[in-house]
Amino acid sequence: MSPDLNFFPTDVDNMINVIDTSQTLCREQVSQFESAIIDELASLADELQGTASDPSRAYPHNLTFIGHYQWLPLPTVVYELEYPRLNKIKWSYVAEKVAAMIGIIFVMIQVSQYYIYPVVLVTIEMRENGMPLIARFREFPWLLGDLLFPFMMEYLLTWYLIWETVLNILAELTYFADRHFYDAWWNSGKQHLRVGRPEAFDLLHFQYPGINLHETGIDQCTYSFSAMFTTVLSRP
């Protein structure tokens, strides 16, 4: 809110109470009420314009059929009126990521075929041979140990496949220039500065505008810290 935080929860509430009781506002109250309404309208206008550099792209001009389907392939979870865009597509970069994607898929298939599938065949053979349930439970820790590292490798390769190859290919083909969502915070010396950044941005983008912090008594700094702290705790 743009009005002064010290008077907004008190003076405006008092004026509302005066209006509800059909009393007459004094000149000072009318001036404060008018100032609060003007500031609120200006704040709402800024929110409607959002990140649009041109008013013609702001709400409701952004609600078009073409605009809807232009946004769908963009590799982002937060809708904005405008995004940083590239001037041209680097086809060498696209080819590099496509080659990496094919190579990773090939490696994942090999890991599954030579390290995971044989363990599955062993479990099927144990069941078909009528091995007692207790005996199978005894073999379970060894089978789990055989699957531990292949599953870990598949998990890491899946992560890299999605975030580093597929989404970057999609971003390049859609002229999407903002790649901060794909920062390597999982292998970074500044992990404490990057961890939870996407989730915290989503919370602040969607939740903060809808919360009346003046009524709850929570300042923006406290809310921002709580959002970041929650994302860190919820991360596996």
C-alpha cells in the first residue's frame, strides 16, 4: 500500500466508522480519505500494469487468444505480462542441448537395462520358484543395496535431463531469456543464496499481494523471511 503505514489502519478505520454511523466527516478527515483513495487507485493501476513496459500490453489487453498460447510453452511457473526475450535463436546451443538430451536418455536406458532390470528379474524368479516369504525378506536388504546406486544415478540424470536440457531447449526455441530458474544451486558454492529461490518467488508473487499485512500486523521483511524459511524446510 502506498499510504503511510502509521495512519492507514487507524484514521481510515475511524472515518469508515463515522460513515457507518451516518456522522459528518470533518474537512481533515475528508482530505485524508480522498488521499487514501487516490493512492489506492494509483497502487491498483501499478499492479494491473505489472511488468508491462507498454500500457497497451497491460491488463486487460493481455487477455488474447494468441497471448494465451504464447505463454503455455514458456518454461516458467509464474505468469508475467512481459518476459526478457532473446533477439535470435542460437541453433548451436539448441543442437548442444539436444545432443546432451539424447545422450542422457541413452545412459539412463543402459543403467536401467544392466543394473535395475536384472534385480527385477531376480525378484520375479524368487516368486516363481516358490521361495518362502521370510527367505525373500532376508534377501530384500541385498536387493535394495543393488538398487541404491542405480536409482541414485537415475534420479540425478532425470534432474539434469529436465532442468538443464529439455527446459533450456524450450527456452531457446521460445526466445525466453531469463534462465535464473535453472541456476545450478544444487552444486553451487553459494547454495545458501540460491536454494529455494523458485519456490520463494512463487510464494511472494502469488501470496503476498493477496494478504492484508496491515490487518495482520506482519511486515514485508518478516513475511519474506517466513516464505524463504518455509521453502527451505519443505525441500527434501
